[in-house]
Amino acid sequence: MVKMTPPMGWNSWNTYGEQINESLIFETADALVDSGLFAKGYEYLVIDDCWSLKERDEKERLVADPVKFPHGMKAVADYVHSKGLKFGMYSCAGNLTCAGYPGSFEHEFLDAETFAEWGVDFLKYDYCYHSSIIHGKYLYQRMGLALENCGRDILFSACSWGADQTHEWIKSTGASMWRSTGDIFDTWESIKELVKQQNCLHPYNAVGCFNDMDMLVVGMYGKGNVGLKGCNDTQYKTHFSIWALLGSPLMIGCDVRHMSEETKRILGNEELILINQDKACRQPIKLNGFWQEEDCIIYARQLEHGEIAIGLFNLGQEATYARFNLDELGLPLSTGRTLKMKELWTGEELTVKNASVIWKLDPYDCAVFRAKVEKR
Ligand code: GLA
């Protein structure tokens, strides 16, 4: 399967961990549709780790836990599909999954066939308990081939956390997305850390195989499996904006049955989603800016038709100014061109009069612009 823009959806891990079951999944499917998030592009509903029994059956097949999923996985897939959504599941390249359930090592083709029979459209494939003598690239190639041969279009979502130089070989495996960071937690420090980890990996984000910065924590407010301290709405807005602008898959991780108005507004920002889903899928760049505090980061990304997305992010706890020159975007004064910009959270519009832009940012806040090139 070749996916041309970053996948979008919801995943059970961040909020529920092991506490998953059929009714939760059904209610989540309903909520994704009723909240309007599905209509905005969040199409994959993914069940993460802890869905199976600890033993395979006599034919070596994975078995859904009958207490959590009393009607089996096919019934779950059918319900998810009946809402128009696509259905995702989880396995692991090792003997065991990260939470200690059976992994797919040496069962890759059988498991891919099982997933296909159940109607699975997406497989997240983790890296715990993997062989120490077989390189990760061979393990992911196996499952990539197994999925391509299973008779169903199943999106391959690799999750080796950037280990073993994943960026060097992942595109050979058929993966449509690959985890380029460690695990996210619902704290501001974790978000900042993942942004840092991502900084040298931008050149590897490409159409067909997207850098996955991990599931979103927007709207968790410290509740659930990776809840910890939680973040405030400004931090969630900035987190979402960075993931969107950098072209990461957007996988929601909160309880979508009970979202605050602000959570809905953040996850549902259509103009940010449009930037994330821009068909050109160009590499984002980090601008140097000038007189920049260390915690102030500026990213830009060329969009289709010569437009530019520009994000100014204050990761620090003090208000600051983001400052950059247009020549860093290919528009020195000598071109006779400038930018007409629209901020995508407030709708504010401006035309840049000088050679640079200076913009005040509150603590943890951001501004994201869609800019058009214009004659001065
Ligand atoms: C790893 C992954 C997480 C999640 C858990 C499940 O830590 O990186 O995203 O899937 O395993 O156990």
C-alpha cells in the first residue's frame, strides 16, 4: 500500500493502555464520527497492545481476548467499517509485544493473513523483545512482505522508535510511517524532548513514508495510561501545530467520547490539517532566525503551488519574540517579492513590509501561518 499523505486517526494506547474492550472501541468509533473528526480526516481507529490472549491457539494463530472482545476481532472490524472508518491493530517484531503478549516473530505471514481475514486496514508493528542476531531491517522487511502478500490493503506502521538507524532502511520495508522518536508522555518535557529528537530526521520525512513523532496527547489533561502531569491548552495547541507542520501522522490519543471544547478546536483545526496533508509532502526546514532564544523554534515548509507554511513556536516558559528574515525562505529583497500571511489559529492577516518578521509569542504559545508570495 502506498499512502500519499500522513495517516490520521486514533489509537488506544495513550489513554487506555491495557484497559481496552469492545464497547470502548464501539463508543470511540461512534464518537469519532459524531464529533466530526472523521469528516476532517481522522479515519483509522487503531487498537494498540494488549488485545490478545497470552497464548496462540493450536494452529499457532493469535486469539483475541474473549473477555475484552467477546465477539472476536472480525466483529470489531465490521462495526468500525460500518461507521466508514478504517480498522487498525497492533503486533510486534519480537517474540512478545512490549506489554508481554505474543509477538509476530516467526509468525509474520500467518499473522498478516489473520489480520487480513479479520478486515484489518492498518498494522502498527513494535520492536520490543526482538532478536538480537537478526537486524531490525530484516524483521520489518518480513512483515512488510507478509502484509503485501496477505490479500488485503494493510497500511504498515513501523514502530522501532528510530532505533538501529531506522531512517536508513525503513523505506525498503514498505512501511508508510515509521516512529522516529521514543514514546510520548502527557507532559510538556516529553513533547519538547520529541521535538529535539526529530530535529536531525526531517530530511527523511517523505511522501509514502512519514516520520511518526508518536500519538498526540492533546486533550488528555494528565488522565490515562501515559497521562502523568498533563499539559495546558496552549501547550496542546503548540504540540498539535508542530506535529501538523512537520508532516507527522496525526493519531489522536485522548478519550474522544469526552473532549473539551478546546480539544475539539485544536484537533479540528482544518487549516492546520490542510498543511499536514499538503500533497507536496516537502521536507520541513528549521530556520536560524535571529536574536533567537534557545526555546524559540521556527519551522517552514513549502506547500503545493508555491505557498509556504511557517510556524513560530515558543517552547519556553517566558514570553519571547520570534524573528526571521525572508531570505531564509528564498525571498531576499532582491527578488522584489514578499509574503502575504494568514495566522491559522486567529485568522489574522498581514503583508510583510520589511525584510524580516518579528512576532511576539506568549509562554508555550505558537503562531502558524500560511503564506503566499506577492510582488512588493
Ligand atoms: C511501545 C510503543 C508504544 C505502545 C507500547 C505498547 O512502547 O512505542 O507506542 O505501542 O509499546 O506496549
